[in-house]
Amino acid sequence: MRDYYEILGVDRDADTDTIKKAYRKLALKYHPDRNAGSEDAEEKFKEATEAYEVLRDDEKRARYDRFGHAGARSGARGAYGGFDFSDALEIFMRDFGGFGLDDLFGGRARGGRARRGGPQQGSDIRLELPITLEEVATGATKTLRVDVEDPCDACSGTGVEGGGTPSVCETCGGSGEVRRVQRSMLGQLMSVTPCPTCRGEGRVIEDKCRSCAGTGTESGEAEIEVQVPAGVSSGDYITVKGRGSVGRRGGRRGDIYVVLDVQEDDRFVREGADLYYELPVTYAQAVLGDSVEVPTILGSEELEIPKGTQSGTILRLRARGLPHLQAAGRGDQLVRVVVWVPERVDGEHEELLKRLRELEGPAPDAIERDGSGGFWSKVRQAFSA
């Protein structure tokens, strides 16, 4: 696949506004409602949207800059079955659905929730799902209860008292829209607007159901099961198709979007699939070396501290981090060793340290000692290894 920056035609240091403007220009050019079913235009629309969805997000963009397309897939919505054309349309409508697209596309903006001349599709529902870092490590199955709109029992969802059938609108003949022709200096202009009588539905109800006031819906509750893949990040989301609220007067159900919120773990700092852990050790352990037990996301692990370990040294536990999303293997756990200094000593302990001070002499400069450039250089080296 082509480079995302190349697809959008922006520099690698482009800011978010520039990326958004570049995407909007391409999306409007290749939108399916402007290209009469062209497969090539649809593919370019999807390609531009996928690039935009990654580069607009700082975390996904950083992974892409570092790892390329493999890194982008680890945080993109494609994690849940592939980035397809319907995903592209949803993203476009999510970010640009309030910009007068009905006018741009002749009143036929795809991805909208109302269809003229028939029942309206139900509303989508957005939920936030907190998950722990352990659940990120293993994946999880979650059962959620969701407030939705269900078909009215009294009228079977038709909106008509007793469950009858709505009548065809006489104003629009059931099309849900009216056309008006006006003369101007440029000739005849035809405008298409929703029918004012049926409000675009194409049907009218004379005797409305007393239970639902003619909407055809009533409040209900749904139970959904969500499979959370291992390796997800905050902001990733799972689409549960067709389980949202039912539409007015028999319209099909919307979708449920479950947005994941990974809770912080006091023990670790996450960097993609890698985990960072700080390990305090005593002076004696750092000098003489030791074997210690450290926590990992899935239990404890034995870690060897080499003799002469300096404070700030990064030790690596390979494949003890989080799973890669949509890829094999796991990240690493990076352990930063910090030499712990007691605030108070007395008695024999103090006497021994005084004797040790006489034997040691002054400490060498940190940079001269190891040539690493200091702690942050070590961190960068550890994460890029």
C-alpha cells in the first residue's frame, strides 16, 4: 500500500488541520455519490480515509511513523475485521456530516440515517467500555446492557393504532420528496426537498397509536456480548452491527459503537506493545548483582541484575509485554533499575558506609562513565532496540 502521507499529498510534519483539509478535498472528489458507482473512485475514497484515520490521531501516527503500515494496523479500526468501504463512509460522515453534505451531494449523502420515501433507520449508540491492562494482555469477553428503542408492542412498530398500515402520502405519492421547477436567467432550476406533509417518510398516519404516539417505538433494553481483542488501545472501538435502536415506524436498527478505554495500571507505563517498569534495588544489589522477582502483566518473572549495574540502566524482559494487535508476537517489558538510597542509617550500618566512603573516593562523571549520554538516551535506545 502507498505511503499515507503520499496518499493525502502532505508533508511528514504536516499538522492536524492540514491533514484534515487535504483529506476533505480528496474525499469530496472521490465520494461515491459524485462518481456514479466507479470502483476506482471508491477504492481511492477508502484509501484516503484510511490514511486520514491514522494520521489524524497522534498515537496511531507515531506508530505509523515508527513501524509503517504494520504499526498503523495495530491501532486502526481495521483491527476488528478489516478497514472496508462502509468504515470509510462512517468516518467521513462522523467528521464531515455537519458540513452541508446534503447540498454537496444533491440531497443524497450516503451514510445518513434517514431514507426518504420509507421508514427511518434507527439511531446509532455510542458506549464507553473500561478495560484493564490485564484484559488488553489476554483479550476479554464483555456482556453489556444497553438502553435501546424497540418496536412498540401495541402497534407492532407501525405507529398505527391496532397495528394497521400507514397510508401513502397524497402530497408526494409515497416518494418522500417534492420537486419544484423555477425559472431563472440560467434557465429552469429544479429543487428537491423533503415532503412537508409526511416529512420525507412517504407515509402518513391518520390514527396514531396511543401507546407510542405514532413513533412505532418504545424504550427497551438489549444485552450484547463484545469480544475485545488482545492488544487494543484507548480510543479503539468495536462496531456491533444492527443492535442499536429500531427506527421509527419499522425502520431497521442502527449500530452500537463500543469505544474502549484502557485503565491505567500503577505498575506499568505503556508504550505501544511494550511495558515500562521501575525497579528499586539496594546499593549492594547494584554492585554485587542479584536475582530478583519482578511483576509482569501476566505474573512474576525472574530478572538477573548484573554486577555493577548503574542506576537508570534499562534491562529487557523479551516478549513479556502486550500482544501486537493483528500481528504475531508480543512486546517487551523494559525494567529501569533505580538504586534506592535510605533516608536514614544508624549504628553499624552507618559505620560501614563511612568506611566504604573512605575506600571509594569520588564518583566519576555519569557521561564519562558509560558514554550513553544519560538516562533519557538509555530510554530511547531501549525502545528503539
